Amino acid sequence: MHLINDKNILITGGTGSFGKKFVSTILEKYNPKKIVIYSRDELKQYEMAQAFSDKCMRFFIGDVRDSKRLEIALNGIDICIHAAALKHVPLAEYNPMECIKTNIDGASNVINAALKNNVRHIIALSTDKAANPINLYGATKLCSDKQFIAANNMKGSRDCRFSVVRYGNVVGSRGSVIPFFKKLIESGAKELPITDFAMSRFFITLESGVEFVLKSIERMHGGEIFIPKIPSVYIKDLAHTLAPDIPLRAIGIRAGEKLHEVMIPRDDSRLCIEFEDFYTLMPTISFQTPIDYTHTQDGLVGNPINSEFEYASNTNTQWLDSKAISALLQSCDF
Ligand SMILES: NC(=O)c1ccc[n+]([C@@H]2O[C@H](COP(=O)([O-])OP(=O)(O)OC[C@H]3O[C@@H](n4cnc5c(N)ncnc54)[C@H](OP(=O)(O)O)[C@@H]3O)[C@@H](O)[C@H]2O)c1
């Protein structure tokens, strides 16, 4: 029986791409007692409430910057998924303080409110951009990750566990490259802009991201960063698959962008445990009660990895070719 059953769950940023898929999945597969959506925009909440009318749904208008509101919202909650974030790289470069307030201060507010309310499982969503960050968005997510991991040392006698799930680009999520290309194609573009023909990215479907978070809830001791093994794509292959007849034009890499993403930097490999279809990174700090991270809470066994290991989108062993990209695009409901 999954931990979600009969539990009160809160999702910060629950009206976003991840939140909606997470909610539809748990309503379909499990039997949650209550699901609280916590976010700011009333229109998104109103529209979500129309689509998700199950009697266990609750909609809380609130900002993760508002610690008092979070404390009220997390009262009686068993599982919290922290998905709220500002995640647009160029906008974060231009408005750094706004990104810092939401992604860093917001994380700290979620942690404090979860501790005050004895929330048992807390998972924060992170991104490959937090590994060796070169842009402000990635740097704020790294600060958020560090706070969630260190929170395990603030819990005292409470049974609260804080972990992080880190993954790469989500196929078709709001503001991402596929909807961008699709819009250009639909408006009759004569060419598609590609930042660099060599650019590669990790790709994961929303469905797989949600499944991975659900599994991580059952696997977590607290203190781990969970990283799924997922394929890479060349952005040029993606554009070509979407529109084989439209020529591509290289426009140069944008401020704050990497040519390739890294999910596990080489310097972190000594903290890495490999399992069959995912990795975990152990905390850089030690906790009062030592934890054996080679065994997950649900009984999987992993092995430490060699110190030269790096998990990067360009050296990945799993790739999607045009055929696999087509199948992936067809399986997604954009
Ligand atoms: N999409 C990806 O490719 C990707 C990849 C790796 C990791 N992630 C991570 O996954 C998480 C979810 O991403 P997503 O794609 O679902 O994002 P999204 O679609 O942009 O949704 C973001 C959600 O956060 C809410 N939000 C933003 N600022 C807030 C604030 N100050 N207080 C409360 N809620 C706030 C938004 O609603 P309001 O604006 O109404 O508040 C929205 O519900 C993020 O943490 C992101 O970093 C995403």
C-alpha cells in the first residue's frame, strides 16, 4: 500500500505542470484523504478546481514567501511536495531578487512550517541546473537543495524527513522548448532558432517525473538527492523531428545557458550511490543518527560509484533518436 493512501498532501506550486500531473496521478491510482494546492494566482486555481472536482481537493491561495500562511496551510499535512518556483532562466537573470525570494526564502519558509507542523515526508523538486550552476535560477535551486538536506539536522525529536528530487528538462512543460517550437511551427515560421547545434539536454516526461517522486517518497530516509537515469536528446534532433522540412538556424548560446547539462558533477561522485534505474547523492554533512544510504527505505540496494563518474547530458549512455523522440512526443498530451 503506497504511503499516499489516506494521507493529507500539500503541493506548493500545485497549479503548475508538475502539480497538475501529480494530482491527476494520485487521484487515479491512490486514495489520498486530502490534497491541498498552494499557489498565488486565483485564475489558475479556479481553472484547476473546474478540472479536479474530487471532494478531497482544497485550494489555498498563498505565497511561499509568506511564512504565516504556509504554517496554516501545512497544519495536519503528512506529505508535502515543494514544487513552487520561479524557473525561467533569463527572467531570473534580470530579476535576481525575485527569484531569490521565491526559491531560497520560500524554501526556508516551507522547511520551518513543515517542522512546526511535524510534516513527515517533505520532497523538494530540483533541477539539473542546480548542479555546478552558472545561472541564478540554478544557483537558487542549489541553495534550496542545501536547505532541504540540512533541515534533517533541525528536526530534533520530530519524525520529519526532507529529501530532494533532481531531474532534467520536462517534455512539454510550461515555457519549455517544445511548446516554443510548436508555436513557431503553427505560426508558419520559415526557420527554427537553435542556440547551438551541439546542445544536449536530459529529457523526462511529466509522467515519469511524477512516478519518480512517488517512488522517492517511499524510498527516502531523509537527506538524499534522488536522480533518475533518463535519456539525453540533441535539441537539433528535437527541432528536426517536430518539423523535418523547416531549416534550423544557430543563434548562439544565451546568457546563463550551458551547452550540456550536468546532473551529477564529478566532484559529487564520491557522494553517489548507484541503484538499478536511479542514483542518490548522500548529504555532504553528517546527521546525528547515521543512515545507511546504500539501502533505500523500501529495501533497494545500491553501490557507491567510482570517483571519476560524472552524469552529464553529453556523455550519457542513453539517447533518444528521432524515432524515439516522435514516440515520446506522441505519448505526451500537450
Ligand atoms: N519544468 C521543468 O522542465 C523542470 C525541470 C526540472 C525541475 N523542475 C522543477 O519542478 C518544479 C515544478 O515545475 P513546473 O514545471 O511544474 O513549474 P510551473 O509549471 O512553472 O509551475 C510553478 C508553480 O509554482 C507556483 N508559484 C510560483 N511562485 C510561487 C510563489 N511565490 N508562491 C507559491 N506558488 C508559486 C505557480 O503558481 P502561481 O504563479 O499561481 O503562484 C505554479 O503553480 C519547480 O521547482 C522546478 O524548478 C522543473
